[in-house]
Amino acid sequence: KAGVTQTPRYLIKTRGQQVTLSCSPISGHRSVSWYQQTPGQGLQFLFEYFSETQRNKGNFPGRFSGRQFSNSRSEMNVSTLELGDSALYLCASSLGGVPSYEQYFGPGTRLTVT
Amino acid sequence: KQEVTQIPAALSVPEGENLVLNCSFTDSAIYNLQWFRQDPGKGLTSLLLIQSSQREQTSGRLNASLDKSSGRSTLYIAASQPGDSATYLCAVPSTGNQFYFGTGTSLTVIP
């Protein structure tokens, strides 16, 4: 079974631009979560989608948004990029429904904002 | 809000040693606890998942224990190898499937 895939793997953007990251979960998984990882803040939760609905959202500004499609694939969008948005963005998938299921992470997208 | 702490922050051991990584959490009402491994610049690899009803889980040279009442979990690595060098993270989920992560233990196994 294929693992979680994220595209693109690396991205360089300029301040003020916007970016869209994509995550394809493991087949059959309906929950997709997004995390931002930086050296100073560690792993921080952005949001979680289950069956195309956002179930939970972390403490990030409205510039960060996401969505999930009917095939469970998810996209995350960041508008008006700031230097501080440079980070490794990770998505995780699980069967969903209840939080007792194992989470599987993708390889991440490394975003650099200049 | 759940807070997860990992001790030590960094650990360096000679190859072949057995070692223990610690994870503590403030809210004992957890569904499960998951241990991950992260290599530099890479994603997270799931190592072990312990459900709240379990006390331990084993996978190869890894053994994880869970004591909900005291808010602690330990990851035991037997006969460490250089390939075990990585950052180890523990995480617990909230009701909203949001995972709270510890800050990790950076492990270096010296050949």
C-alpha cells in the first residue's frame, strides 16, 4: 500500500506570494491533518479534515487555509507569505473517525520564503 | 491544554548500549500515545502506537510502555545501532484528532 505523499517536496517563494501544498493520504484513510515544523516552535497543528469537513483548527492566522476533496486528498494554502512561514509542512493521514487510530506522516514539503 | 515533555533533549551513546527515552504528559485522559522517529529534514516514521488500555507495545528492538495514571511513557531501545540515530518524538491526540507533540530527544549512536 502506498504511503502518504506530499507535493511538491521543496518550494521557494517570495514574501507576499501565495502557495498551495498537496497531500494524498493512504488509500482508505479519510482524515488528513497538517502540521508546521520549525526549529524554534517544533511541531504545531494547523488543521484536520475528515470527509471534506474541517473538524479542528490550530492557532494560526487566517492566511493559512485548507480543504479536502471527495477522494480524501487535501490541499493547504498560505496567502501573503511571510519570512516566518519558512518551515517543513507535514501532513498525516489516519482512518479517522476517532483519535485512536495510528497516524501516518508524509515526507513533508520544505517551504523557503525569501 | 495537553503538554508533552521529553527528557533528555539529547543523548549520545556508544553502539550496543540499551537506552530509555522518556515522555510525560499533563492530561492523563488520553486515547493513545504514539512514538515517532524523524531523520533530519524528513517526515515522521511511526514506531509504536500504544492504546490507552495497553501497558506496553513491542516491535523488534523497541519496547514502549505507558502509565496513564502517572502521565508517563518510556521508549526502550535495545542494543542500539548507528542507524538508530535520529530524533524521537512522542505524541498524544486530543478529542479533535489534533496531536500534541513533545520537543523530541535527539539520539546519536556512536560506532
